[in-house]
Amino acid sequence: MVDEKVSSSPATFIDQPVVPGDVVLDLSRMVNQTIKLGDGLRQDCDSIAAVKAGTLRFSKPNKYWVESSHKRYVPCVGDTVLGIVVDSKMDNFLVDIKGPTLALLPVLAFEGGTRRNIPKFEAGTLLYARVVKTNAGMNTELSCTDERGKAAEFGRLKDGYMFESSTGSARMLLSSPTCPVLEALGKKLSFEIAVGLNGRVWVNADAPSTIILVSNAIKASESLSATQQIIMVEKLIQRIE
């Protein structure tokens, strides 16, 4: 029998390790609050329990999830991902997002999408997309628009360099406030970056040397503390100045 730890406050387990069976939220004590559950959590009546080991995370205004560092990605609605086009069909692009199955990106899931202006993507095209549907036993569905139907930052990523990371590293890069390695790099260098919660990172800059430096710094940052990340970036930049 699994011993359950019951939280008396929503903040009790935030940024703390949890294991399957831990009751991390008691909805009966969260009156008039709406929450969003991400990966690793399940609701049972008024209790929210962890279903995998990791660290409980919270992002404003109301999303909770269990963060664990894995190479394999489990899609969750609302996630931003970097996908690689594998094939195209009449109604959908088939996209690899490192999930259990290929994801479907409807050919009309673009800003102003109509049958007359369907984009053409060759196999291997890198896309920045948003997860909009996940159902057990069915392919995940993607969109290249935001919740208002606008392209925003979504769509094809041209040029640059894409590399694989862990899902934990990806969440660190997307954290708020800005994670130390990106903040330190941004003070000295000009570059573009797109991070997918599926553990893929794309970097682009005018100079190939900047792309290489930024990519190497990000790859090395996962196992470093905040202070170590800043020192590491300073040393890398000194080498090219």
C-alpha cells in the first residue's frame, strides 16, 4: 500500500521531489480556483496525485506538472514542441515530436489556412508547433497558431541548428524568470532560440561561431548550478573576444 502525503497548501510540494501516490493538491481547500494539470498528475475526486517521480512545478497563473528529465516525450495539451516533418497526406502533415506516435498537423492549422494556400513542407522540415489534442490510442494533434489563431512565433524554422536535449533541460530553458545560461548569453550575444518541451532546441544567429557557442553552453548547462552557468558562459565568451 502506498503511503500518501497530503498537502495542506498548494505551495507545500512546489519545487520538491514527489513520487507516484503523493497527493500534492487538495482541491477541497482551494475554493474558487481553477487549475490546469500537466504531465505526471491525475485527479481523483478532490485530490491531485503524482503518477510519476520527479519535481512538482508550478507556472502562473494556474498550471501544475511533474517535471522529470527524460529523453522520451509524453505530449500534453498546451506544450510547445519542435517537430520534424516525416510525410504529408491530403489533410495532415505527419510530424515526429519524439512522442509514442507521429503527431498530426492539419494542413489548415496555420494562420488564415485555406485549401488554396496549403503550405508545402518537404520531409525533414523543422517546425515550431503547439500541442492542441492528446487522446490515448490516437495521434497527437498540433497547430502552428496560438490560441487566437495567429501565427505568432509558430511555423517553419529556417537555417540555424537543432539539437536534442532532455525534457528537464527544455523546461529549465523555458522557465520564468529567464534561466541563468540564457540570461548570461543574451547580455553578450545576439541570437534566436526556440525550445520545445519535447527536448529539442533550435538556435540561429548571423555568425556560425555564435550558434556553436550558444548551443555548447546550453548543452553543458543542465548539470550546473545558476552560478556555474554564468561562469561557464563568461569563459566561453572570453575565448572568442
